[in-house]
Amino acid sequence: MAEVSGASLIASSLYDLGVRVVFGIVGIPVIEVADACIARGIRFVSFRNEQSASYAATAYGYMTGKPGVCLVVGGPGVLHAIAGIGNATHNCFPLLLLAGSSESHQVYKGAFQEIDQVATLAPMTKFAGRPPSLELLPATIEKAYRVSYYGRPGPTYVDLPADYIQGKVAVDDTMKLYDAPAAPNVAACFNRIKAAAKAIREAKAPLVIIGKGAAYARAEVHVRKLIDSTGLPFLPTPMGKGVVPDSSPLNVAAARSAALKTADVVLLLGGRLNWILHYGAAPKFKLDVKIIQVDISGEEIGNNNQKGAELGLVGDIGVVAQQLTHALKGYKSAGVPATVAASRDKNMAAAEKKANTKVLPLSYQFAYKVIKDAIAKTGKDVVYVSEGANTMDVARSAFDVDHPRIRLDAGTMATMGVGIGYGIAAAVAFPNAIPVCIEGDSAFGFSSMELETATRSGLPLAVFVMNNNGVYHGIEPEAYSTNTPLPSTALGFETRYDLIAEAVGGTGIVARTPEELYDASVKALTSKGVTVVNVIIDPGAKTKLEFGWLASTKKAPKAKL
Ligand code: ADP
Ligand code: MG
């Protein structure tokens, strides 16, 4: 029997499961693990802060459908990576976190970077464990990997004690792992499919809402068939965009409020009735709307939807979409209701007008139009990443996508700081595309040092920092020189974010005019390196301080408990 180090055993276990990339940061005791991974043929993307590394792994999990793997040191490394654990839980992304920990014989003695990581992470993960022995390390990794993406995806954790990593073990066939299969497909109960189809057939104004669960489920083929064969209008959530092309005439995203308000039966494919969907409640939804929830997680059914719970369908979206297409054979929806279509036309015309109104300093809308023109001109395949408040809000409708999983944003936790990590993950997951990170200046600040990760790793990024000198909005230049304290939302005046790119071996460009922005965009999109375009936009100091999405939910009536 061959004897190998614990580090090699970890690397070969990951490799055998099909893992080809690990995100993380090394230090004692996980350097050997990362090096063993590299030696085994696994790419190790080495970050500057575990927060970004863990975010990147979650996004990689979402884009590829298998857990993103993140390797960190114990103690502070794990505490920083909890950011990714939370991100994975809240967004339902698969993540396997691996962390070094103290040598077994030093446990509870105040060892180097010692915290009880299993106890800390157990309540936050689907599984958290320390392998009972070095021989059982592969089995524990396999369990954590599988549990992360079977059922509702989420985070799992495996503790790697230093003495296991450095130990030697005789390997035999019982320790060998095999390429992890796709998660089992689950079909919904036949009677409920019939009931759901009946509700849709009888609806006056049915609407399909497509969530990021449908994108994660890689259900696009079947969801598109369902929409095509029934002619049902649909509304994507921010990350559900592209499961059915945004360009479809049945897409009512541009009349979101009108569509929600009009629908009497909603078929919800892979989305939760949380703040993003206004809790499925009035006044955004009709008071007596029936919501047919389709979800892989049985526990999700009925959340904020007691009335429609009996129509809930537990199953994999791809499978359930096929079941529904079959059950709805011969049915044709009346399409987009006239009032919704009218609202869509009006909103699209208004958006078009804003996008074509040349203003200086640049507005979000006009700047995005210029960037879009450059994207069209270069013909590049793009993965969009966007974070910030208004930066993200306006970008969501400005940049349409026709494919799933190529638009990532701050997600269910509205997390600022995911942008560059997500961009790096996108560059790894889609080597033929260019990640376009549309960053608020505040959001960019959370992870800008990761630009060095990207340059060093040879990963291209086109980063647009929408610089309005502040969180939400900036202040007028004069306000910096008065004696009054700066408001909490203020950031430095025209900070040279572009120079950060230059400092780490990338390219930085300042863009104030449409011409400068267009040229910079073409450069950024066609470069094989990292470019930061510092887009100086209107500080918007006199505008109301709000995040449009939340503002639209404010008027919800008090919930009856
Ligand atoms: P959004 O933010 O787009 O509304 P959410 O993150 O709230 O989406 O919801 C995604 C939902 O998709 C989760 O409830 C999750 O359980 C579900 N989901 C994930 N994978 C699948 C799948 N393969 N089939 C069905 N539902 C899934
Ligand atoms: Mg800002």
C-alpha cells in the first residue's frame, strides 16, 4: 500500500470528486494542502482576503452547479470566510469550506489560531465536521461536498487539523473517491401538478416569476419550453435574468410593478417570497393572488404564502417545468395583459430617453448606454457582476442578458464587497468571456486589493467604478472644505481608483465624457488584463437618499401575525 501525506490525500480526494479549482489563502498549516492541490492539477487561486476568496467560491458554485471550494487557515481565516458561508446560505449557493486547525493534541490549550471551528460553523452550515481519523478524511470530504449541493444548495465545512495535513497514511481502495454526479432530480407530486395546471388554466392574468434557483438548476431548456408552449408572460428576478432571454416579448420586467399587481396566479420557479419579491404580499401583489411555489426545498413552501401553500410543488425546476409543460398541453395564455404591455411601453420609452440624454457629469443611464455600445461593438461575451445601491439598481435593467448565470449581483443579502471576487470566479468559470464588474465606488472599496489577485492570476477583468464620491450619493465639491463634519455617506472626492489597477500591474483610466468612456470601455473589454475605468459621474448630492428596490416595498401593510 502506498503511503501519502495527509495534504496529498486531501488534494487527491478533491481531484477525484471532480474539483479543478480551489479559491483561498494559504498560511500555516494549509500551505502543503494548496501545494498538493497544485501538484495534483488543481488550480489554486490565491486571494488577499478570505472574504473575497469565499465569495468567489460561492459564485463559482452558482455558475458551475458544483460546490465552489475554498481553503483557508484557521481562526481569523475562518472568521473572514464566514462571510462566504453567510453568502452561500442566503443565496442558496453550494460552497465547501476547508480550513486548517490546531494539532489534535493542542486542542483546548489556546493553540495557534485556535477556535472551535466545527462548533462555530455547525449552526451556519448544512454539515460541519472534523474527520474522525486521517483514514476517514476522504469520506468526510466526500460527505461535505455532496451535502453542499444535494437538496437546497448551501455551505458545508471540513476541519483539517495540522497533524492530519502533515501526517502520513497508507492509502487503499476504500479511500478512493469518484467523480461526483449531478444532484438527484426530483419530480413533483402528480396530483399537485394537476392542481397547479388547473389554477393556471383558470387564471385571468397568470404570471411566471423566474428566480435564481431556476438559473442555478440549469433549467433553461425546460423553462423556455414551458414559456414557448404556453405563451405565459414572465418576470425574472435580478439573478433569474437570462433563464429565458430578456429579449423575449413575453418578458414583463420593464413593467415589473404592473405585472405583479395584475397577476392573479403566479408560478414561482426557484425564488423565495422574501424582500426581493416583496414577501408575495399586497400592495405589490394582488391581495388574493394564488402563488404556486416550485422549490427543491419542502420547507420553503408556504413561507409568506399560506394561501397558496397547498399548490406548492417540491421538485427540481427542470423536471417540474417538464411536468407542467405536459400538464398544460393545448393551453395558450392570453399573453401579456394590455395594461401591463402599456406600462412596459411607457417605461421602456422613458428608460430609452434617459439613456440617450447626454448629460455631464455622466448619469448612470447614459454611462451604461455608452458601455453597452462598446460591448456591442467589440462583440465580446460578457459576464456581468454588479454591486452598489443605485449603481446596481440601474444596471439591472440597463444590461439585458439572453443567457442564464451570466449576471451576478449583491444577491439576497445585498452584500457589498462581492464584486471583484465574483469577477475573478467568473473569469475562471468562463475563460472565453470577459467579466464586466459594474461597481459602486463604495462597493469597490471593500475588495479592491483583489485586483492584484486577478493580475497575478492572469485573469481578465473590466471594472467600471461608478464614482459619485459616496455611499448612495456624493456631496458637492465645496462641502469638503467647510468646517462641518462630512456626512457618513461621503467618500473622498474623485478618488483615483484607477491608480489601484496601475499599482498592481493593470491599466487604469479616468473617464468623464462619453468619448473617454467609450474608448476606455473598448480597451477594457478587449484587454487580456485587468482594467479599472474610473467613471466620474454626477455626485447626485441633492437627490433623495434611497435604494429604489427597498423603497418600493416600504408601503407594505403591517403583517398580521
Ligand atoms: P431570487 O433571489 O432569484 O428570488 P432565491 O435565492 O430567493 O431566488 O431562491 C432560490 C430558490 O431556488 C431557493 O429557495 C432554492 O431552494 C431553490 N432552488 C435551488 N435549486 C433548485 C432546483 N434545482 N430546483 C428547484 N428549486 C431550487
Ligand atoms: Mg457611490
